[in-house]
Amino acid sequence: MSLSRVEVEKVALLSRLRLSDAELDTITADLAKIVGYVDQLAEVSTEGVEPMAHAIEITNVFRDDSSSESLPREEALANAPHHDTRGYLVPAVLGE
Amino acid sequence: MSETYTTIIGLEVHVQLATDSKLFCGCSTRFGAEPNTQTCPVCIGMPGTLPVMNRRAFELALRTAVALDCEIPAFTKWDRKQYYYPDLPKNYQISQYDLPMSQHGHLDIRDPKGAFATKRVRILRAHLEEDAGKSLHDEVAGKGDSLIDLNRTGTPLLEIVTEPDLRSPLEAKTFLSELKLLLTYIGVSDCNMQEGSLRVDANINLHIPASSTDPPRPGCPSDQGKHTIATPIVEIKNMNSFRAVERALEYEAGRLWHEWQETHRKLGEVPKLTRGWDDVAGVTRGQRSKEESSDYRYFPDPDLAPVTVSPAEVELVRGSLGELPAALRARLQDGFALSSYDADVLINQGQAVVVYFLEVAESAGDAKAAANWVTQDVLRVLKETNTTLDSLGLPAARLAELIRQIKLGDVPGPRAREVFQAMIERRVDVAAALESLGIAAVDESELIALASKLLAANPKTISDVRAGKAQAVGALIGQAKKQNPNIDPTRFREICLQLIETAL
Amino acid sequence: MPFFEQSAAEHLRNLETGEVSSVDLTRSYLDRIAALDARVGAFLRVDSEGALRQAAEVDAKRAQRRPVGPLGGLPVAVKDILCERGQPTTCASRILENFRPPYDATVISRLRAADAVLIGRTNLDEFAMGGSTESSAFQVTRNPWDLERTPGGSSGGSAAAVAAGFAPLAIGTDTGGSIRQPAGLCGVVGMKPTYGRVSRYGVVAYASSLDQVGPFGQSVEDVAMLLEAIAGHDPRDATSLNEPVPAYTKEVGLPLANLRVGWVREHFGQGLDADVEAAVRAALGVYESLGATLHEISLPHAKYAVATYYVIAPSEASSNLARYDGVHFGHRTNEKEMLAELAADRKQLETACDRQGLDRLDSALVRMYRRSRSEGFGPEVKRRIMLGTYALSAGYYDAYYLKALKVRRLIRQDFDRAFGQVDLIAGPITPAPAIKIGELAGDPLAMYLLDIYTVSANLAGLPGLCLPCGRSAAGLPIGLQLLAPPLAEARLLRGARMYEQATTWNTTHPEL
Ligand SMILES: [Zn+2]
């Protein structure tokens, strides 16, 4: 199937990427080619086959409900590009 | 107006499960800490970190699902729900999509005042997921930055979704009360709305009888053969109390009716809208929703193993639940002749108080008195001293003994509370409490002697009573109490009146 | 024999007898890196000071006769995708250029506990996405055998470091062949353990259901030693396997009796380089000469492995990389510029009375996300994020993502059947020896197709190992891939060691 540029722009927004016109051209062509290749999966008969989301399928892995030390706040915030002493700062999210 | 349309309501309730640590990391779930002091690399979503599921959270979720009579599938898994928001540090929420841990349950609701018939509200599904953090807006600064606090990020939530079975705002409110009663009773959540441990979103629309002016749309299969028309569905958010839920739904039903009359827009003709409740203004307001935001791109979380639950495990949970509030309420009303109100007061206090009450009631042989003592005095002391039944120092058997002795007259009624207090303070039985207070039961002959003596000294009282003023005896009761504080004033009054009458 | 041609096992013996100190050994490697890595570009950072300090500590332990860990004093190079407390961990991406994790990856903790000397951080394809190490945001890594060629990838820095004699041991990660393929192209031994054998905690995720950490070394024995040190259950990784770790170092020397070696009919088809095919067929002959029996087997869904992989891996990647948004860590765009741009865009639309345009205008927050991510990620990462987002998006999920998960199971079932007949599967690791730098730039699909022999093991969760088995006419290394059933690492290592002992491919080294 072929990908339209409008579709690729929608995917870029979903991916929170901003692509220049030139990048959009390239990536539209690349994706079309890759998706075209991947389309061969359609020819495989998978009726009654359970999807396999994990490489090794194990179940019921839990930890006990015991609370442990949290990070000191300065250390938690140390990697944030924009923060004050109390928390992370972002452009106002009101009305988002 | 109510004959002109039916209100259709479904609820989505998020309940914070009562764990010590978060769903996928060891950070504390305590409420009210300074921003960003309860976070770690895992709940900040730092690169390379991995979630490991809290066993207790799953157990509490399972307990709730079983209590709601849900089907528990043998296999359940975790999915990522993807959307970008700064209080969601991984930009996906670990939740459950197509294989939730429970589905198809129900909860029965009823109105003690009979405003609606007892009804069964179906639960579509209940699933486990992680909470997001909080965005704090500086309202004063207005435009500036928002502060992100991740303390709440990763707190375990159970999302309970009902079918659209509720037909009025009152039913919705009653459902929430009954759900809260159940969840607090089985100990899975404190359901504190102020602290956000119970949150409600409501979906509402109207079904309007089709009239000649609104024939079924040709070619629209959903309209054919139907006698009602559905209006678009609106989701309401930001309701901070059960009362607010009721008010918001009342408001929205009216608004939808008004809108229908103006626009005649039907379900499916406009996208689902979200409106926020403004409790002060008493109105709902439209919220902007982005078209693309609904593509959550759910897929199985590769970092978490699925969970299998056997029928035997489900039965084990069912067995551990004991009697649930609805059955218990029926038993307290029918078997113990308690009012619906008294029954709910007891159940609201949780399983420990109910068990205590049952023991007292059975042992004392007087359910009404037991209910009074437990709901009034015992709960008052627990609250005042901020303690639990275990550490109260008043075993059920002792309270039952007190009730029995009051009935037998061995404990003077007016001093019963003092005795009760002494039993708790000194951690002693009735006899020891009486002794410590110097209370001796006054027997009948002493009461008669005292009454005769006082009547003899107060002939005016006798004549007043004979003239029809029975309340004149009251003056004698005061004098009698001064002479012997242990007398039972009711009995004393009866004796006085009897003596006056027999002396005729 | 020069020190850098000696195996880790030999170094360890010398360290234990006191013939050499860890400080001296570490300094020798550091000097060699300083002298020659400018030509190879294997390392993003070398921690001379830290490495010498750790080496001195191990020497002191030995001097005081205190217990010393199994890697006591051996330098180990680590792919720059494993978090190390307080140290930069960049994933060769601009977006994490300044990131310093406040925690250690479990593998890093285990290396420390084993008394390894962490000598430096190696280059990789950005976020491990690539097969040539060319997508690193910081530098190109060259193949020590031919500096015009790539070392393969994504763990190209680790493979090149071992091949160039910059470190006796190295750690890599393998999501679709990222350890085995560069090992093959650089003529060293590399191994991807069973999924879940080694903890992923602290390993920056590319595709979580496929990622696995593994060892590089000059010999199978060295790889066994490093694997034994890092393997084992980790309660912080819910996908980690709670199974005992065999003593690989003790077992590796034991030959396998009655070994049944399978070769896959579908592996020897069109597109396989003649030199590679000849070398692999010769290797099969070596096994026969060692008493093994050869069996032709079929993996009917093998031809769909690349398509399956390039749906599942980018899908998971698109989700795993969503967290790089400039809020909690990582690169953030210049906000002043961003806000000025927003104001200008709005003004322009207002002047034009473009109401639709105004409605569609990204808010400050969305704009911040999009600018930060676009500035921080390179083209290959963007391509895979886009591909994965597309495969998971409404309307395409069933046709791509879900379909790929089903084909994945068929691929796994092919292997289950095959391992009913054979003990090990042997075959080529790549269709051809190392490509030239820039050779496939601009043709991502052609690059992806080179993964045809490696991705199946990741999809099926199997352990795989690659060791040198020949040289092309141009003198480039050719690798032999061995695959085993889940948790059969000991069998895999023993089978590889049998071959290694019967040949001399690992005794020649590139001239630098
Ligand atoms: Zn945490």
C-alpha cells in the first residue's frame, strides 16, 4: 500500500516529530518502500495463531508491596532541562 | 419534563488501591508530600528503567472484581496507552486494553426512600492501571510555566466502568455511595474523594420518544424499529463529590434537552464531547479536545509478564470476602430489626465494627441496644481517642454484659455511661467498674421507702398530682437523686405515682 | 605474543599469578587506545582515571589476599547504552548528550561486583538502531580490518574495540543481531544470550521484547567468562528468567558428543556472497570432521523474519522513545526561540484570517515536544519512530503489528520443530562481509535486509553466538552463527569452543 504525504504528516504529529519539507519527502518515500516490503506478511496464513508479544513467555511476575527509599528531590530533578527547586517546568498546559 | 425523555448515564470510576508502594516501583503512595519527593528512576520513566508489578495491587484489584461479581478471565495482560502529556513521564500509561483482568459484573442499588426500585447496575469491566502525576498551574501568574509533580505517578488505580444502566442523577449518586461502601468495607481503598483516591467521570445522553416530527432516518439502521432517538453522548469530568456528580448530571440533562430542542442533533452526528463541571457556578463547560488525541496506539507492554488466575484462586478470594454489605444490610434489617440508617452506619465503619456489633447483639440479646451503644458510644470513643477496636480495651462480651445488667436494673440507667467510660479507662468488667465508681444498684424496697419518705414531706406534690399535674413529681426526683445518686429516675417516678394513686 | 592479542583468560591467569598487575594491564590498554583509537573511533569516552583507580583497588585486594571477583582486574569496554550512576550515558544520541543517570544498570553492578575494570564507553548506532554504527550522532567507527569499512552494528564500537585490541572484553546489546553481526564483521566472538538470561534493567530500551545484553571477546572461553559474570535473575526486570546460571567457564571446554548440527536450507539461497557461503560450508565440514552429524533443516517462515522484525522493533521503539520529550531529562529546544516562532506563526495566520490554520497551530507544549525531539534524534531514529507509530496507529494495527506478532510465533514454532531434530543450528551471520562506510546511505531497506540471518533469534528469544570462520578474498572476517534452544547457552558455548579449537581464525589480528 502507498503512503500519502498527509498520512505521514499525521504520523509525525502523533510521534511528536517536526519534519522539514525535505525530510517529509525523504521519509514518505522511505516509509512507502519499507511498508511495501513489510506488506508481504499478508501472504502468511496466521489463522488460529496466537500473537507472541514476548520472546520468552512467562507469567505472574510480582514484587512485594514494600516501600523503599525514593530519590532525593535534587537528584530526581537534576537531569531536567528546566526545573525549579520543587519540580519540572513546562510551558503552561492549561487548555491542552 | 421527566415524561418527555429518559436520562441514560454510565460511570467511569477510578479508585486508588490501598497499597503502601506504587504499582511498579517502591515509592510510597502517601498523600500530601512535597512535590517530587516520592519519585524514583522507575516512576520518572528514566531511560533503561523497568516496571515490576506490585502483588498487593493485583490482589486488591482481584478482590474488588470478585466483590463486584465480575468474571475473572484466566489470562490478563498489560498494555501501553500512548499519549503525550507532561505528567505522564513515559508518555504512555500502563493500563489494560482488550484483555482486562475482570468484566461483566454488577452492583445492586436501592433507594431507602423509594425514589426508584431496587436495580442491578451492570459493570462492563474493571481493570488495573497506573495513575499519572499532577500539573500545577500558577493561576496568579496566569500564562507562565506549569509545575509537574510526579509523586502520584504510578499509584495503582482500578478503573471500574459501568454499562449505561443508570436512569437518573440520583441513581448515579446512589451507585457511587454503594460502591464506596463496598470498597471501603472490603478494605481495598479509602475512597477519599478529597485526596483523589476516588474519581468519577460520567457519560450522559438522552433517549427521546420518536414523534411524527422525527421519523426514523431512512437508511440509518440504528433508527429503524426504534421508538426513541438518542442524543449525542457527553462525558463530564471534574466532579469532586457525589453531590457534585448528582448536580452536574442534573444540569447536563437539562442542557442536553435544551440543546436537542434547538439542534435536533442525534447520536453519531457529532463527535463525543467532553465537558467540565464548575461546582461554584453550577454549570458544565465545554473542553477542547484534539482530534488526534484519541489514537492511543495500545499494544501489549513488553516489559510486563501477563497474569493467569485459576478458578480455584478466584474461589479463594470469594471465600475470603465474607458477607458483603448488601447481604449484611439485609441481615441487619431483617434479623436484627435495625433501621436501614443504623445498618449503613455500622457497615460504613467496616468489617471489624460489624463483627463486634454482631457479637455484642447476640450476647446481649438486644440488637437495638447493641446498635445504639456501638454506633453512638463506641464509635464516639474510637473517634475521640483515634484508636481501633482492637486497642479499645472493651471486648464485645463486656459491652454485652453491660447491656444485660442495665436491663436487669443491676446498673442504674442514668449512670450507665459513666460505667461504660470507666470500663474503657480502667479496662475492667462491669462489676469492677461499678465498684470503682461506688455504684450499688438500688433495689425496689429502697426506692419505695425513699418515695414514701419524700411524699410524706411534700403533701403539695400529692395534691398537685391528684389535681392532674403529674409533672409535679419531677421536683421529688431531684431531691431523691441528691439522697441517692444511683436511683433510676424513671422507676422512681413510677413508684411515686403508684403510691399517690394507691393512697387514694 | 603482544599483550593485546592475549585472551582475557590468559590475562586473568597472569593477574592471578602476579605476573602482571591490573594497573599495568589497564595502562597498557589505555595507552593503546590513546595511540590508535583516533583511527578506529571505537570509544565515545575513555575513563582512564576511573579505570586505573578500579584496577588499583583490585590489585590491593589481591595483595591483601581478599576475595577477588571472577573478572578480577580485567578491562571491559561497555556499549554506551547501559546506565552508569553519575556518568554520561548517551546512546550515541544528541537527545541524551547531557544525561547522567542516578542509577547503575544491573549489568554494570554485576561487572563491578565481579571486579571488572570499566575502561570506557563504546560507540553505537543511535539508540542501537542500525547495523553499521553509522547512525551514531557523535562519530564514525571504522572496522579495524579495513578502515574504509564499517564494523557492523549496532554494537560496532564494542566489536571494534575487541578486534583492535583496545579491551579484552566488551559488553554489547543485541536487538536484531547487534552483537553477533559486528562480531562476525570484526572477526571476534560475540553472543546474544536467551532473552531474559541477562537483566535489561538500566539498559536503555530500543525494542524491549527483543533487547538482550551480551558479551564480546577474542575467544569463546572469554565470552563464557563474561556471560557467567553478568547472567542471572534480576527482580528489577520482570522479563528476567529465574533460572540458575550454569558454570559456563567450567563447561565451555567440554566437547559435545553425538552433536547434531543443523543447517538451514533457506539460508543458502540467493544473495549469499560466495566467499561467505564457502567459509560457512567449510565450517560445517569441520563439525563433521569432529564427529558431529549434519542435518538439513527447514525454517519455512525465515524469509518473513526481516518484515516481522521491522514491524515489531520500530513499534516498540516508537513507544520506548516517547519519553524523550525535553521535560524530565534529555535535550530541550530553546524555549525563547520556540515561543517567538509560535507568536510569529500565530500573527501570520491571524493576518491571513486563516481560522483553520489557527485551529491546527501546535500549542507551546506540543511545539516544545516536536522541536526538542526533532533536534535530538537523528534520521534513522526518526524513521523507525515514524514506522512504529504508523504500524500501531488506528486502522493499521491488525495488518501490521498484530500480524507480525502472529508470524513471530510461527517463526518460533519453526525453531521448536528444528530443535527436535538438531542440537545446534549453524549458518552465515550476514549475506556478505563488512560494507564500506556510506555504501548504503540513503537506502534504509537495503540496510535492513542485511539482518536476514540475525533477527530470527531475537524474535524467538533464542541464544546465538557468532565466531570467526574465515576471510573473504579481500581479507575481511567472515562469521559463523550458531543458534541453540532457549537457555542452552552452555551447549552453544561448548559447540562453539569445539570449532574454535579445531581452527585458527581467532589467532590472527588486524594490523593497525
Ligand atoms: Zn518510584
